[in-house]
Amino acid sequence: MLKKHSTAMVIENTPMAKNIYRMTLGVEPNTLEYYRPGQFAHFKIPGSGEHLLRRPISINDYDMEKNRIQIAYLLMGEGTKRLAAAREGDALDILFPLGNGFKLAPEQKNVLLIGGGIGIAPLLTVMRYYPDREYRALLGYRSKDYIYQVEEFQKTAKVSVTTDDGSFEKKGYATDLLEAEFEKNCPDVMLACGPTCFFGTLKSIMQKYCVPTFVSLEQHMGCGTGGCSVCVCKIAGENKRVCVEGPVFELAEVEI
Amino acid sequence: MTDMSVKIAGVEFKNPVIAASGTFAFGEEYRLYMDLSRLGGIALKALTREKRLGNPPVRIAETASGILNSVGLQNPGVDGFIRDYWSRISKTDTVKIANIAGSTVDEYIYVTQRLNEIGLDMYEVNVSCPNVKEGGVNFGTDAKLLGDVVAQVKKAANKPIIVKLTPNVTRIADMARAAEDAGADALSLINTITGMAVNARTRKPVLANVTGGLSGPAVKPVALRMVWEAYKAVKIPVIGMGGIMTGLDAAEFMIAGASAVMAGTATISSPDALVRIIEELEQYCGEQNMGKVSELTGTLITSSPECR
């Protein structure tokens, strides 16, 4: 049986953009064997017992051989602030790997990734996990100060960047680039993770070009294991749990 | 070695630690994290007559040493449970308790009668859900309504019934007595305390339902006090809960009068917490040289000798 509740050792924990941190962790042997891109880890907040809820954070990169995972996280409140204070050698209590993750069919060769803000982070693992595909990545950031990992994406993908305020590259949302990108070359599949303001455009593009589209959803989460039923999203008329039935859902079924 | 078994309303539990309803789904999810037969029992997620979608998200908020939730009884309905879920847990060697909820007395009776057809060990009558508009906590805050629903479920049930009480009342002892008088075989308390969380920046409530139920260590002192008051008010066994995170917490509830305990927020915080709580309680009993864990119940020492 896979031991999902385990201890991870902090190897590095460092800021990489405004309010965004990157943490590398050593995980117990074999835990990565069952990992899929788009899955997440559920972090217990170190320190006092005041913070009872774990924080779900998607995996941003991994190294199968060294048994390492990397997360990228946005400083939101007291909990993530405490995570940011973790130092090399600290032991963190995690549940990993959780959720369903992104899955590419063998014939889906031409892949379009679209991410916004901290939602860009999990998309990197798709390219790591499925290296034998052609990728384009549309990455939207708030402004110049919030940009991270564009070079990482450029190693494998043809990358286009937007900023909300136009302080770097094109002004606007990443979704503004979709129509032109689809006209140029229609992908076999689209994978998305970003703010809810993306969803309207994503849905209309998906319908217009009939391209299977999968989105990673976010919801305030409790246990992370399917027991408490708090992290639900409306999927085809049902309340599905983001932690076990998601976080990745087929956009056609997502009710916004 | 302490004998960890307890008996409640004729039902034998291998230890006094039970998964609290609504925090453990129908059990299956937790096979990944523990051997379910280690548990004293499992109180399954609340069941209503029809399937319910529950409240819209956001359904959870973190507060200081506490959690607010407003799930609102999402469940597949009793028929859906029997068809799709029961067989996955029915053979697990632990006490299985169904949690029965409804908007009307008729609904409670229907759910009870359907459950009579399968092999559960006990029923927990949920008259204390703070997160639904009709029924739920309304039954638990009015002694007359409470007595009525308990009497009707008792009449319909072919298994012992536990009545789960709400702390959102002025005098818990009155509710405990009303449930006992109506035929309850045991009580469980406390359900969550109604509360709310506000985001000062957006000036919006954190929960979509505005209010929710508070649980976790933040409520433990209130829960201990109410368990103690209920214990003194009735002769039937009391199952204590409210912020139990450790074996020592469990021991405290038993000392205050509980025959067994339930823990839920502990599971939400860490999926295998119940097993740790059982081990810690066992260790405590060993340190106290206790023959039976059941000897702990109601051993609160309230009169201390004079200081000399």
C-alpha cells in the first residue's frame, strides 16, 4: 500500500517572484511512483496547533531519481507565511500524492497549456511527465514582478506571455491569445489552470474548435482525502469533491 | 494491558474511539490511511430520504484552533447509500453507526425503516445539524419536538439509537433528559457550535452559507462542560466529542462522563489521527494502571481535600 501520509524534508525554500515561493522537498522513496502531473500535496502548517487545516499545493516539478518534489506557492495568509519560514532540513507533514491529475491520450500530440498566476505552476509537470509531445504555453501574469519560470517553459514549449497591466510583453489575459493561437494551429487538447475569469473564454474556444479541454480547479479544502465533502465544485449537475474526483475536470462538464 | 473495550446500549466496541459523522464519509476513503478494523466504530455520513447536494461552496473556513463548516448534509440519499456504498463497508470489523437526518419526522422514520433492512449496529439520530434550513437543529433545540422525533425513530428502529445533541441551546441537561425520556439508548454531543467568519478586506462572509458549525480544539472546553452536564442529567451512556485531537483529550471526556468518544476535526487535520488517538489513550490507561478503560467514565474529582 502506498503510504500517502508522510514526512518531507525541506531542501530549499526561496522566493522566485513577488509573493511567490518555490520549495524543494525530499520525499520518502517510492511515493513518486504513483505520481501524475496535476496532482497535489496537502501540507500541514508547521508550528503551533492553531492551524488545523492543511494547505493544498500543486506540484510544480519533480525528480523521480532523487525522490524530490518542488512546489510553487503564493503567500496568502498566516499559513503560507509559516510555510515560507521553513528552512532547509525542516521536516514537513504532507499527504501526497492526492487528486487525479492531467492525463494525455497517446494520440494527443499537439498540446496547448494555458495558465494564469499561481495556476501556471502545475502545468510545468505535464511537460516533464509527457516529454514526447509538442507544447505551446500561454502564460498570464499579474505584472512584471509576478513573473516566474518562463525560461523553464521555454525549454520545451513555444511560450507566449501576457501581463494584466502590460508591464511585460502583451497586455491582457492569457486567454486573449487563444483565438489567434487556435487559428494558427488547432491543438489536440488544451490543459488549463488559472483564475475563474479564464473559464468563459476557455469554454467558448473549446466549443468553437471542438477541442477536449481539461481544467484544474481550486476550492477551499478540508481533509484532502474525500472524507469531509467541503471542497466541491458543480460538475454535470453533481457536487464533486475537488480533492479526490479532481482537481482536474473536463471543462465541458464544469458548471461555472 | 488495559481492556479497551466498552459497551454502549448492548453494543460491544473494541475501543471507545469512534469516527465522528460527516468527517469520515462512508469509511472507504480511509482504507488508504489505516486498517479500519482498528477503530472502535464509524459514524457514517448523515443520510436523508432523498439525495441532497448540500450547500454551495465555500463550505469551510479556518479559525483560531478551529474549523467552520457548512456542508449542509450532502449525501446520496438512503436508497443510494444502500445501493452504492453499504457493501463496501458492511464487512469491516468495527461498529457501524448510521447517522439519520431529515426535515420532517416522516423523513426520519423512512430513513430508519430503510436502514433496518441492512446490518448496521446502531443509529445516530441527527437533530443537530446547524447548516440546513429545515429540520436538523430545529428538532434539537425544542425539547418537545426532540422528544417527538426520538420517540418515533425509537419505535421504527430495530437497533439501539444514539441521539446527537446540539450545543446551541440554553440548557443541555433539559435536552438530554428529553431524549432519554423519549427512549434514546445513548446520547452523543456536542455537534458543532454555530459561528461565522468574516473577511475584513472583502467585507464578505467566508462561508457561502454565511454561518457554519465550529469544531476543533476551540470548542473543547464548551464540549467538556456539556458532556459533564449531560452525564449528570441522564442514566443512559453519553458519547463525548468536541475538539478531541489526542488520547489525553479522549481521557478528559471520559473522566467528565463519556462512555466513548468521537473525533472528527482530528481526521480532517490528519487522516490517520484516530489510530494515534487510540494508541495514546491506551498508553494513558497503561500509565494509570487501569484494568478497563471503561473505569474512567465519570471519575471527575470535584471536591479537593483541604490544604493544610
